[in-house]
Amino acid sequence: MEPKVIVGQIIGIVLTLLCMISPQFKRKWQMATMAIVSNALSGLNFLLLDQVSACGVSLVAIIQATLAIRHTQKDTSPSKIEISIFGVLYVLGGLLPYLVSGTLSEFRPLDVMPIVGALLFLGYLAQKEEQRMRLFSLANILVYLVYNALILSTQFFAQLVGLISVVIALIRYRKKKDTSA
């Protein structure tokens, strides 16, 4: 096995730890900060495993998560225009490596999965309420769980642990129904 693949797989294991704790944070800015770190490591992992489409998507995710933190600090929500721009950027981020290299014909159905996952991440960061963020995260994780299984990345374990952690967080932070009526 090539050294870059070994390093990529080790990064996937580190991501497992991040995916375990990230959904457990209570505040949006905390989850968005973890998303920046996770996407930086994830993008590096994908780059080392020659998954250029997923790498481009990770870069856009870092930018969006940074803006999400800013929105949280100002108590604002992203505009529909901002959301649309990021939607386009995610699609372009997934296609750009192929467009730049002139190898669009090598774009595979598998390369669509990071784009779909990224659009779910877009929905994740566009939410104002943390529980809704976790629901989008759940869908995102399911897409990347399958993707990482198909590309044989150790990020599969990160997604599996993340799935369990999100379910726990959804239960942990659920709103209690008023039963005093």
C-alpha cells in the first residue's frame, strides 16, 4: 500500500473521533467549527485517496461553515441567494477537478455522491435550530457512509460512529412535550 494511502486512512480514523463528539455539541457555532476541522481533514483524506470530486466539495464546505459561524455570531440566517450560491459551488466543487483537467468524461456516478452529501451539508448549515441541523447531518452521514464503503476509506468508520452519535444527540436534545395540560 502506498504511503499516501496509509496516511489517508489514518486521517479517516482521526475523523472517527471528531464525528463521535461533533453532534454532541449544543450550539450551532460549535458544530460549525467542528465541521471546518472535519472537512479539512476529510478533504485531505479524499485527496490522498485520489477522490478529487469529494476533495473539491470539502473545500466549499469549509467556506460555508466559516460563514455559518459568522451568521451565528450576528444572529442572522443565510439568504436564499447565499444558499443558492453555495448549492452551485458544491456542484462546481465536485465537477471542477474534472473540468479543469479536461477529464469530465471520467466523472463517474460515484462522484455524484459527494455532491449530494454536500447539498445535504448545505441544508445542515442553513438551519437555525440545532436539532434540524442534526437531521440534515443524519442524511449527509448516510450518503457518505455508502460512499466511503464504496471507495474503501476508513472514513466509513467515522460515518458509522457519526451516525450513532447523531442519533444519541437527537434523543439527548429532543424537546420535551408539555404533559401538564
